[in-house]
Amino acid sequence: MASSFANPLLAAPTRPLPRTVAIIGAGTIGPDIGYYLKSALPGLKLYLVDISREAVDRAIERFRAYAAKALAKGKMTESQAAAVTENLIGTLDYRDLADADWVLEAATENIELKKRIFAEVEAIVRPDALITSNTSSLPAAQIFAALRHPERATVTHFFAPAWRNPVVEVVRWEKTAPEVVEHLRQVFCLTGKVPLVTADVACFMLDRIFDNWCNEAALLLDDATAAEIDSVAGEFVHAGPFFVLNLANGNPIITETNTLQAEMEGRHYRPAPIFRAVERWLTVVPGRPVEVAPALAAAIRARLLGILFSQTVDILDRGIGEAADLDFGCRQALAFRAGPLDLMKALGAGEAGALLQRFCIERPGMPGARRPLDDYQDFLRHILVDELDGVKVITLRRPEAMNALHDEMTDEILAVIRRYEHDPAVAGFVIVGYGNRAFCAGADIGRFPRLLGDAEGAAQYARDCSRLLVHLDRMQKPVVAALNGMVLGGGFELATRCHGIVAQRQAWMQMPEVTLGIVHGIGAMVVPYRRWPQAAAEFHAMLRRAERLQATRALELGVVDALADDYRSLVLTAVERVKALQGKVAGVPAGAVELGALAPIEPKAASGQPLSAEVIAIMEQAIRAAAAAPTLEAALEVGYRAFGDSACTAAAREGISAFQEKRKPDFTRTP
Ligand code: COA
């Protein structure tokens, strides 16, 4: 049986990545799923199957249009864009599916039709071909009841737009072989998605939130207008329920899915009757709320939070999904501003509990908390923790920000390390990034704007962010960084404080801070020079010109200890490295260090982007002062203060705003 790791890429693969996939249904979601798969796996042979030639042709046209847009935006190269429509075959004939490794149905939400499709599919495909059905609500046990080989079948649930939305639910139902669920998790993770495993219940995990949120909103229409409800909901979601229902023509869907929940779980889930009578809602666009009388706003807010919290505790109490997945999915798939567990935490157990209790009285039958509310908060939000051969593997999981570090994530890593540091059964730790793109994209830039113009505050922020790194400096038990993709800024600073570094062959490191108009706050101007003085010239170029350091070159320089070809062997190599470092952890050298020449350079990044001379000057002064500092502590302090100084430059303001506005900074207007 396949073992289950929180990080899907730690398990030994039981099947190769699919080479031939058939998607049944050329409507909207089918081609969107297909486009995502073809972009991630360009060599894939993809069949698009439908009963209408026109639908198939339109779908292929959509692939072309998406690829042209990606090319125009610089997200794809010409050859990547061309590969998207190569080996893409539209067909009306199920017999073409005979060689498929995976048949993915995304044609219908009608259960009888799904059953007919799968009977036909099973008659044609190999007995071990994967079969999945995409649905937002129908349990796998119903869809696949008649399959001869149900062990290779399950449900996936993609979210719109499926080519971009990272979330996909993968349903673990009793007849699916565990290896199939593990394989799907790996395929999704390796192709840029974030698979969330759920139990096989009606509406799985996330649509229990979404459908009931919408249904509750509709039940409130006796007392408030759709515009008023959407306006109040705007505190919690980017778009209110009625606005979203208009976009998705969702009224009949909620009627169907809540009828299903009512049939399976009780009358309290029955759909609001008004869904059958209304086609479109008169409501507001997001960001332009109407005035709502305070008492009414409070009542709406209480009901909306009530249903949200009721579903949340029910999902966790029944083991329908994991807490971190629920928060992540609500933010990324359903566009909630914060996950429901984060919302509960922010309100406090007292207020959240009172709202939930009041809701359960108003809506008899709706689930309430089975445990004290604080118990539901006991989970790791930003990291995954697994164990491999006596080593704790910590996976940074913030795919929405390329695993960028912020205080809460840093604190979670530190808490896990502290918990096991003195446990004799744990040999050490490996830190790796989730997915196949990034180890870590640095510090979370979203936290920077409030530091601008505040030298002391910014320096203190850098000191605070260093809690984990300073702890690593003092540890005896080895921590090894496993670099699984790009390693930027604070991610590089974290790696250089680990006691060993291993990397995937194609990984690379870069310090882009100077392109944001700031200097490196948490050790990059200090630690690399002390640990690897032989690579000083490379570090100068990384810091001052944002030049990349390839893992292969880092190996030659002695910065990286070993290379690996794929994710799993990377982590296994890191585990071996932990073992080899037992009793041999060396701290960062404490004394002053001789630097190679820091010859003047033109203020221009390796990419050609003009840089701020003022920021480079702050950096050069800090590099020199830190190298001359008699202790590591004093040297790090130089870095914190230089970061504070850089936060007060006009360049920092321009660089950070440009990143947030998704444009190139213009440092020519700043000194
Ligand atoms: N902090 C916060 N969010 C980050 C981030 C960071 N360091 N790096 C990436 N992200 C976010 C992006 O804002 C984007 O979020 P969105 O989808 O909500 O807009 C998401 O991650 C994906 O990044 P995107 O830029 O769309 O992907 P890309 O493939 O075009 O580029 C990077 C990837 C990493 C090269 C680019 O995001 C980047 O340059 N990031 C900043 C890296 C940096 O300067 N780090 C040092 C910080 S001190």
C-alpha cells in the first residue's frame, strides 16, 4: 500500500506521469483542465472528446487563444506556446481512448449520464487506466457504483478557471486504491496544482462551504436585499454570493447540490425556494457596497459567519478535509479574504463560539462544535511535516506566494524544530519547498509597504524575522536545506543558515532585493562571505547585480554539498546529509573576514534593469562593515540596520510599489 505523506512528492511514485490523457467534455471546464495539463506536460498526447464536433473545434481554438495570450504576456516561449496545440486531438469517437493512461470526464453533472459515459469508457480502456470524474458535489460512490474496476477511479474537483486556479480536490473513497489517490496528488503537485484530499461526501469539502454560504444568503432575502447581503459579505470575500451566482449562472446548481445534501444529511440543508424563481440577482459589484443599517448588517454578518463556522467545525469533526487545506482552499478557490479558521482565530473563541451557538439555535439541525473552539486551531497553517528515516521533513507550503516566508511561517518552522530538537529519536531536519517551482521566493513582499520610511521599524522587523536563523546558528542537530527550484532573497538567507545545502540540478539562487530598491536584511550581506569566502566574487555579483547562481556552479564553489535529479531523490539526499552531519554541525565562523575587492560597478542588474546607486552604496558599506565586524552578532546587526536605511529610500518606495502593481520599477527617477 502506498504510504501517505503530507507532502505528496515524498512518496515513491507507483506510476509514471501520464503520457496520454483523454478529457471527455469540450464545454468550459474540460478544455481549461486540458490546457493546464498541456502547459505543464507539453509532451502529453491529449484527446478532447465530445459528442459535438463544433464543441471540440471551439475548445481547440480556446487552447490557441490561451497560448497566444500567454506568449504575448511573456509567460510562455514560442516553442512552449506551439507545444500546447501539438498532439492535441479532438474526437467524437470513444474508441480513440483505448491507449489513454487517464480518462478524465468533465462533461456533465447528471449522474445517469456520467454512469453511461463510464460504462462506455470502461469497455474501451485498459483495466489499469485511471478514471476520474470532475464534479462539485456528486459522491464517487454513486458515480462509480457500477464500475468493474472501481479501484482505479475517483472524483476530482477543479475550480474555475481550471487552467489557473491552483486548487483541486481529490476524493478518497473506500473503493479507490490508495495508490491512485497518491498518484493523483503527485501528478497535480508536479504540474503546479495544490491537491486537497477530501472524504467522499456530498459536495466534498469546499462546496460544502460555498453552496451553504450561498444558500444561507438566499434564506436571508426575507429580511435584506441581495445588494445589502453582498455588501456585508464583502468583509469576508472578494465578491458577494449573489454576484458570484450571477457570474456562474449558479442558482440551479445550488438547488441541485443542496437538495443532494438535504437528501443525504437532513432537511436543514434544503435549498432556498427562491433559487427556483429567480434567474439573476440585482446586486452590487465588488468594492462598491451599499449602505446597510447597522442592526441589519449585524444580523446578516452573524448568519453568514454562523454558516461558515458551522460548516468548518463539521468538516473537521467528520474528517472531511484537513484544517490547513480548508483555509487554503477557501482563500484560493473560493476567494475568501481569510480562511474560516483564521477568521475564527481573529475573532477569538468567545465571539466565534457565540456566533456559532446563535446560528445553531436559529437553524436547527445545523452542525455545532463538538469540541472547545480553541481545539480546532491546533494545526500548522503554512508548513507540512513528515518523517523520513528518523528525519523530520518540513515543507514550506505557501504556493500562492511561491512559498515566501513571513513571520507566521517562520514561527511554525521554529516551533517544529524546538519540539524535536532534543528528541533522541529525531536525527535532524530537512527544509524543502512545496511543488516543483520554488524552494522559497524570499520574504513576503506584501509585508514591506508598512516598513517604508521607518528605519527603526524596518531594522526591528529584520531582527524579528531572524529568530529562526539565529536559532539555526546555535543548533547542534543538523538542518539541511533541499533546494527544489528557485531560491530567492530570504529563501537563500534561510538556506545559508542551514548546516548543509543540497539542490536539484536545475535549481538556482538569486538575491533580487536590489531590484526592489532594498538591501538584504537577514544575513545575506554577512553569512555567505563568512561561510564560503572562496565564493566572495559570486556573492558580490548576486547582491549588487541580482545575478543568478546556478546549483551546478554552487556545487563547484562548495556552497551546495550535493545535487539530485528529481524531487524525491533530493529529499533522500538531504536526509543522508543530515545523517552525515551528526555531531559535526559547524556554526557560522564568528570572526572578521577578508573580502575580495569590491570594485565599483555601474548601477545595473544582470538582467539590464537600471538600479538605484544610493541603495548599492548602502549595500557596499554594509558588506564592508559586516566583514570587519568582530562577531557574527555585530555583523548581523549591521545588516539589520542597513535594511532599515534602505527602507527609507525613494528607491524602496518605487521598487515595492512596482512589484505590487506588477510593473517594472523605474529607478532612474530616484537617486
Ligand atoms: N512575496 C510575496 N508574494 C510573492 C513573492 C514574495 N517574495 N514572490 C512571488 N509572490 C507571489 C506573486 O505576487 C504572485 O501572486 P499573485 O498570483 O497573487 O499575483 C504569485 O506569487 C506568483 O508570482 P508571479 O510573479 O505571478 O509568478 P512569475 O512566475 O511571473 O514570477 C517570481 C515568479 C518569483 C520570479 C516573481 O514572483 C518575483 O520576482 N518575486 C519576487 C521575488 C523577490 O524579489 N524576492 C525577494 C524578496 S525580499
